[in-house]
Amino acid sequence: ELGDQRIPYLGPSDHGFQQLWETSYSGLALRRSCSLPEELHGRVEAALLTLRRRGCFLRDLVKVRDRDVFTAVSRVLLGQPGTTYRYLDTRLFTIPWPAGSTETETTGLGPQEKPVAELKHSLSGYHIEDEEDEDQQIGQGCSNLNPAKTSCPGPAQFNVTLLNYMDPAAMSQLKEEPYYGMGKMAVGWHHDENLVSLSPVAVYSYSCHEDDKGEDRSEYSQNHRDGIGCWRIGLKVAWDIHTPGLTLPLQSGDSYYLRDDLNRTHQHCVLAGDSARFSSTHRVAECSTGTLDYIQSRCREALSNLSTDPETGTHSLLSLLPATLQGYEEIHNEVEFEWLRQYWFQGQRYTRFCSWWARPMEQLENDWREMELMVRLHRDPLGPSNNTYYVCACARACVLVQSQLCCCISVCCNSAELGSRGHSCITETAKTRAVLSLSLSLSLSLSLSLSLSLSLSLYSLSSSVWSAEQ
């Protein structure tokens, strides 16, 4: 519908900006840097710079429109121990923020997480605006940058903090915002994913001073008060080409909030400025199926169907009911595809400075082996060889964690003519972690949820290969 046209958008200097904010974007709230203690600003900024120097910020491989791409922004996730956050088919594993004196020894990051945790607590009272803060904002001439007051719930119980870093100068190219002509985007239009319904998102923005020399904040803010060269947040009403968009300049130390149902009804983007920038985004992640406690309870549920003879060590299944077999195979796949693969491909990058997940993931691997044994007991009660895994009438990519990580791709086909056992298995094994990225991509298409038509195609292909070999 737009063609070469552009939808209009308004910034703080445009007429009607305040009215547009109050009528169409009232769920957006801004708190200037003066609303937080200067001492906290300094500690948070020092922590962010330290985390960057230690190499904690890494780019994620995500899926966008069925393509695997690396994010332009580098990220690291902090949060409650054992919590994960999932976005764009990628699961991030939290570096636990400190809960006590021994927590920093476990993570290996030392005191760097503490200021971020303190910032989380400071931002969780997003609905509180006392008279002193309002007076300070009026004194700085920014009182018109707040929407009409709305009723707000109590403090948010943020459970994860996603730290982001990007230096536009280090990027070869950034995409231009396509609908409004707002400028170059560091992060494209999106809704934040995997959040508790109607929960707020709080974002603290820190623009790096030149060469990170710690120039005076007031001078830096004054130079960027007109919005030229500074980072901005852009908002639009989702799937609406009639309501003008809105851009909001962010001075270093400012915080903004997406409240009520704004994240559901609107989309937002981040428009790059001239300098490098950190953001600390605090969220209430919907993690009912994304915690270590959850997946461990699922493993216990599946393994309750496995019996081991204490004298002979022989394994057997307690129940062969179809519902029971299907249930533990679903858990088996969940452990493999949602946890082991995600951790070995991306989560393990953080082991050099955070060892918290090492032991839990080893236990999940052991549970996965036990569930693999259960599958073999079901498929072949007499017991196939230890290195062959039968999955009939489908194609499946599976990670085998033995003495080292292996990638096993097996295509198995039912055929009465191929022997008394009734299936033939073509197995290709490459014992190297380098092929795990291929394994992850294959897992998206070669899973137990393949359509019947694809299964039949694989059957025909494998039969042809077998006939050729014969």
C-alpha cells in the first residue's frame, strides 16, 4: 500500500508530539538519568565496560524468516539462577546474578553483576514518580517528555536482564528504517518475546563517552539534548499505516518503560547513534518451561518408566502403553533439542567465565542417555549394538555425548525384505564439535515431527541407496 511513500513520524521538536504520545503511545514512559543516583550510574557503567573488556558480550545465531543470521548486537544474559530466556528460536542461559557471598565464586565474574542487580531493583519501581523527581525534570526542561499518568501495578518482579552492546562504527552496514525514514536501525521492528502477559520492560541506556574517558555527564547530555547523533527508540502501532510513528532520543543514563499491553499492540526498534551504546533491558520472562527445575522434573517423569535390576543391572520398561511411550519420547526430544543442543551450540561459550551450568548440563546429558536406552529397549528389546540407534519411518539428527561430543545422523526404514529385524540403518558419524552447527540446522527439519509425505520420501530414497549398494 505504501509504495515509495513514507509514513510520517514525530519527534520531541515536532508539533503534536506530546498529544500523539498521550493518545497513541501512553504505555511508553521515560525517566531521565537524574531520577537515579549518580553513584549508581557510575558503578553500572564501570561494570558494563568491564564485562565488555572480559569478552562477555557475544553475538547470537538466531532464525529470522527461516534464515540463520547473527545478531548485529552483542548480548549476555544475567538473571535468577537456573533461568533461561528464549527468542528467535535461540535459548540463552543466564549468568546468575549474585544471591549471596558465595555466588560470585560460582560464576567467576566477581562483582560485575552486582551493580546490574541493583539497577534492576531501582528500575522495578517504574511506577513511582515522586515530587522531587518531577521538580528535577521540570528544571531540566524535559517535563513535556512524559505521557499522561496512568494507573500502574506494583513493582515489577524482573527475573532476567539482557545486556546489549553495539558500536555502529564497527558495523559494515546497518539497515535503513524502511517505513518512516527514521534512520539506521541497530535493532529492527519487533515485539519482545517470551514475556509474562502485560508485564513491563525496563531499559537503561548508556552511550559510551569518547574513548570511554568518563567525560562529564552533564556536558555530554547537553551536547545530545537536541537529538542529533544520539540513540533513539522508535515506536509504531503494529500493522497500522495511518497513525504516525514516534521517536524518542535517549541521553546516556535515561531509562524507558514499555508498560501495560504496549509490547503486544505496538512494535519498537532501536535507531543507532554516533557512539557505542550499552543497554540493560529488564524483563519478566515467561519461563514456566524454561528453568532448570522444570526440565529436571520432566526428566524424572520420563525415567520413572525405566527399571533396573539391582542384581544383574538389566534394564526394562515398566509400561509399554502407547501414551507412556509417546510421553517419554517427547521429553527425550525436549531435553535434546531445547536444552542440550542449545547449550552446546551457544550456552557453552560462557563457560570460560561462568561455570554454573556445567554440572546441571552434565546431569541432563546422563538423563538423555538413559532415555536413549529406553528408546532402544522399546525398538529392540533384545538390544541393538551400543553405537546404533534405530528410529523407524523417520529421519532424525541426534547428539551423542559419549567420551566426546558426536553428531549422529541416522535414516532408518522399515522393510520386511531387509532382514528379520525389519529395518536398515544408514549412519554417518563425525566426532567433532565443528559439525554441531550443521546438526542444529538439521534438527529443525529432521525431527520426529516430520510430515508423513517427507517420511515416505526418505523411505524411498533410503530404499534406492540400499538397492544400489546391493
